[in-house]
Amino acid sequence: MDYMKLSKELSYALRHAPWEYELELDEEGWVDIPQLLIALHESPKWREVTEEDLEQMIAGSEKKRHEINAGRIRALYGHSTPQKISKIATQPPEWLYHGTPGHAVASIMEHGLQPRQRQYVHLSADRNTARQVGLRRDDHPVILRVQAGQAERDGILFYHGNENIWLADVIPARYIDQEDPVGS
Ligand code: HQG
């Protein structure tokens, strides 16, 4: 079974369009696995998918995008559904990073980091993760550095996504700078 394709399908269902699978996310983004499997089994591609496949897909994935607990599954970040997933605000590390294409930098330095199509701004715990995120859109992404600790002390809320990804509400430009303007 192609776990990468399965992961993409699950991200689509659990982040963006649960209604296409007749699923409803609860406040924290969870759905019951049996219900998810019923929906997946309608597609010939996923007729054989089991709960063990979901577990293996998560265990084998480079990025921890989904989690399973007590018969339920959810996406850990990335949501764009109209109903905002509720998260518990948590103290972030002092510095977080954000990889973005060069053409977005001027706008970010003017308007701050915005969630755009998603519910939250996505930040990376380290520069390498930020670089990987930025590489999705630009061969030479810019790594922005975010004063997360100071922003949080000033009242901006941060939330844990997975061990590499943090979520936040809008981050004003005064907390953001470009560590290495020539890029690396
Ligand atoms: C940019 C993937 C102009 C922002 C990744 C980004 C991540 C602005 C884009 C996760 C802006 C939004 C999320 C402003 C923000 N002006 N551009 N004021 N504020 N932007 O995809 O953070 O593989 O919604 O810099 O790895 O790139 O799917 O967010 O370029 O973890 O699991 O607007 O999604 O994970 O793009 O990526 P996105 P992101 P998965």
C-alpha cells in the first residue's frame, strides 16, 4: 500500500475537507477511525485500508502529521476548515523559524506572518525544518527568525503542533527578522 498517498488523502480529509468524507471533526480535530475507514473503503484505492495501516503510515512518516489515540485520529497541524481547531496555548522556545519564498519576505516584514489559507501561522523549531518548509515553494528559501519568547510574553498565543512545528496567531513584523540576508 502506498502510505505516502494515504497520508496525503488523510491530510486532505482531516485538514481541509472532512465533509467530502461525511466526517465531522470535533473541536480538537479528532474523528473516529471506524467512520474514517468506512469513508475510505468507498474508494477502490483504499478498499483494503485497516487501522494498522493508519498506524504504520504514521510510524513510517518522516513528518509527524497525524496522531491516533483511543480509536480516533487527527491531523496535528495544517487545518483550513472554517471551524477553528481549538488548541491549548503553550510556552514556545525563545526562538522559532519560518521558511518562506523570497518574494513573500517584503510583505511579511510589512504585515507580519499571517495564517493565509490555514487556521494558524506555522513555525519551525529549527532552521533545517524551516528550510524544508521553504523549499516547497522556492529553491532558495529565506529563513526568518521569530522572537517567539518575547512575542508570547507580550500576549501572542503559541500552540504545539509536533516536535518540529509550532502554531501561532498572527505574528507582527517587529518580532521577525532575517538572520542571513544573503541566504545560504
Ligand atoms: C506566507 C507543510 C505574504 C508564508 C509545511 C507561506 C508546514 C505571507 C505562505 C505547513 C505572509 C503560506 C505549513 C504575508 C505568511 N505576506 N506571504 N504577510 N504571511 N505568508 O503552506 O508555513 O508537509 O499555508 O510564508 O511543511 O508554508 O503539509 O504555510 O509561504 O509545516 O505536512 O504564506 O505545511 O506541512 O503557506 O506551511 P502555507 P507554510 P505538510
